Amino acid sequence: MFTLKVIKVFSAAHNLREYKGKCEKLHGHNWKVEVEVQGKKLGRSGMLIDFHDLKKKVEDALAKLDHGYLNESAPFDKINPTSENLAKYIFASLNRHLPSAVCRLSKITVWESDTACATYKE
Ligand SMILES: [Zn+2]
């Protein structure tokens, strides 16, 4: 089994509802998103999936979030834009665009700071 990882960063603002603490106020993060895919069989090129292609798909999945106020757009107008919920949302968004015959998404990790992250996998 091969595992590939790419990392992309996006910037966005949010605030947490039903939370008592600093994060209930509007603030921003540079979110670091780690994307891991797995597959067993390499193509003729010796690659599972081209890093360039994978990064493009991740960029596309994050484009809607980048430089936005997360609380304003679905599903974060209803659910809290926590690192946990972002990881699950990005997993679902990206999973739709991966070539499932080649590789599958294994996990998404979202870092909201250098020392705090959440991982989602199915
Ligand atoms: Zn925050």
C-alpha cells in the first residue's frame, strides 16, 4: 500500500457558537490541511497519482473556503466551523473528485495552529 500526502494552506475567519471563550469572537486562522490518499497499484509512470493533480484537486476543494467568513456559507451557517467539522467537510468535498479506481482518500487533518489539529477518516 502506498500513502501520499500533500499539504495546502487556506486563510479564513470564523467564530464559534455556543462556546464560551476567545473563539466565540470573530477571528481568523491560516488553516493547514493535510490530505492523505492511499492505493495499491502504481501507474506506468511509477506514480499512484501525480502530486500536481492531487494538489489541484485540493486547491479546488478549498477554493470556496479561502479568504471567506466560514460562518456565512453552508454547512457552517448551521454547524460550527470547528477544525473537526472542517476536516469532515473537506473529506466529503475532495472525495467526490478523486479517481476512485486509482486511489482513495484515507484522511484529512486540519491544523488551526501549530499545536492543534483534528483528523477525520472513514
Ligand atoms: Zn478559531
